[in-house]
Amino acid sequence: MPKPPRRGPRKMFRPQPGERWICAKCGGEIEELPFIPSSNRPVYHRECLPPRP
Ligand SMILES: [Zn+2]
């Protein structure tokens, strides 16, 4: 059976009050992400994401 296409709005997460997500590339604040970042990993704006090999 073919899988249904996974489209449509994705759930987006925002930082908790007092928490800040800072882009590791441009240093700007990130308002929302499609996942919850772990504190020991860098996060990026979508347009700042390093290209995948
Ligand atoms: Zn950025």
C-alpha cells in the first residue's frame, strides 16, 4: 500500500519563557523550530543550516 503523503503544517516548537535559541551561524534568535533542540547541540535558522553532504 502506498504511504499517504506527509504534507501540511508541521508542528513547531517555541522556546520556553526565559529560554533562548540562538542560531549557531548568525547569532540571531530563533523563534521556532520543527523540533525541540537539546541544550548541548547547536541550532540554526532554516536558512542558516549547514548544507548536508
Ligand atoms: Zn541564523
